Amino acid sequence: MSESRESKIRARLEARFTPVELQIRDQSHMHAGHAGAADGRGHFAVTIVSSEFAGTNRVQRHQMVYDALRALLESDIHALRIKALTPDER
């Protein structure tokens, strides 16, 4: 059985950030019929809490997450909503 998209996202984010909290929600079903869903890639919402985000702003955090998921953005992810926090911010 092939690895699910959610599992792929989780593996990459856990390897890069060692998060204390990680939630991944597949919201693809909410976009059925949407032009962006036609290519088969999914829509996901990620909440990640990691000390790796300390000293960075929101844009930098999003860039860090996009960098960790770059290959999946080309093959599995069409849209990604990110909430990235430090442990002190949750």
C-alpha cells in the first residue's frame, strides 16, 4: 500500500522540525469540483508547534514549512494553510 499524502507531510515535518504538536487536516473534500483540485493534488491545513520557529516571523515560518514540503508541493499538495507557533505561543 502506498504512503498517504498526510503521512508524507507528517514524516517531512517531523524530520525537519521535531514538533511538540502537529496537526494535519486533509481538506480536499471541501474543494471537490474546484479547478485547483482537477490535478489530483490535495488541500491541507497544518498546525505545527516547534522551538525551531523561535526568533522568526510568520513569513519566515511559512517559508520554512514550504521548504520542508517542497517536493510534495509539486506532486501531492495544491493548497496549504499553515499555523506555525513556538511552544510559548500556543
